[in-house]
Amino acid sequence: MDLQKHARPQDAAPRGTAPRVSEMRASDADRDRITDMLRDALAEGRLTAEEHAERVEGVLAARTVGELDVFVRDLPAAHAGRDTAAAPAPDRPIAGAVPGAPDENVVAVFSSAVRKGRWRASRRIHAYAVFGSVEIDLSEAVFAHQQVVIKAFAVFGSVEVRVPENVSLRGAGGGVLGNFEVHALDSAEAEAPVIYVDGWAVLGSVEARPKRGRIVADLLDRVHRKVDKGLRKHV
């Protein structure tokens, strides 16, 4: 069955009326989410290799969220958790969940320091930028813990924090002749990691925001070993 024939563009919403979710333009994160469902379905034997390839091609061509849903509406993963909405993440970490002392320090003094790529995020990270810059990119990180605290101090320097789009992000800090900015984010997934960013910017800047198009694929360090094993069967 050619699923692309059923993924017709939705009619535009009347002027002055908010569009339904199915009519909204699909983002790269939306496409990645659907692609992950299809990959899992292939590994579980719910789809053949040909069906998987056909649907992935349709996902890449889809323009709206409604068109994407067509490709997974017959899969259990598309309906899991729809009846219950995730509660908003608390503004502060749960007492005792995160240690008071840092598990890791990232320091840049008259220099730069970068943490990015496939790395295991610690529960508490302290970042110090003194006449320098620190970049902490969690968009591909492995989260072994649900709550992560990043304490950032920027003195005549900058600290930048980037997170995936499907986690929760909270901030509590301030600036002294500087800029402290955290773009709050709420995940729709109950078990999604929560990143707390606080600290101070003194004649410097601290910024934390989501990295568009990036999602964490293995919540709480769930590695897709079964997926890789399933894919090898079709190679």
C-alpha cells in the first residue's frame, strides 16, 4: 500500500483561527520521532524492510504533523501514552536526587572548553568561564540520570548550554552587568531528562536553549541494542 497517497496536505485553517495540531508544519524533531518509531517497528518484525524504506521516504517528504501520523497510526508506539499527559517538571531538583558537589568541572580561563558529541552527562556539572568560553552540548549526550544540574559562572566570559528538543529545561540565576538567559522547555514525555541551569553572569553571559532538530534517542541511557540486532537480520 502506498501510504504517501493518503498523506494529503491539510487545508489551511480559516483566517484568525489557530490551526489544529495535525495541520501544523512538521519539524525535524517530529520527523526524527516518527523515524525512530519505524526503526523500532522494523526491529520488532512489525514492518518488512521494504515497508520500512517506503514509509521513511514518505516521512522525509511529509510537510505537516498530520501527514507524519499516517505512517505510524497502525503501530502500537504511536498510541502509547496518549491518554495521560506528562506533568510539568518541577522548578527545582528533587531533594537528594542531585549531589551538592560537582561530578564534573568544565573550566575555561583565557581559553575555551567544549563538551559535546556522544558523552555521558553527569548529575551535577559546574562550568567556569573567566575571560573565556564554555560550551556544553547535550544534544547527543547519554542521560544516565533523569535530573541534571549545570551550575554556570561566567566572569568576562560566556557559558552556552544546548539541549535536545524533547527534554525539560529550567533556569534560575542572575546577571551582574551581564546576561543570564534560559529558554524554558517542557517535554511531553514523563521520563524525559530535566536539565536545571543556574549560576551567575558577571560582565559576561550564560545562555541555555534547545538545539533545533535534535532529540535524545535513549531516555535514561536506554541503548537501542535490540534495534541494531533487528536491523542486522535484514542486511
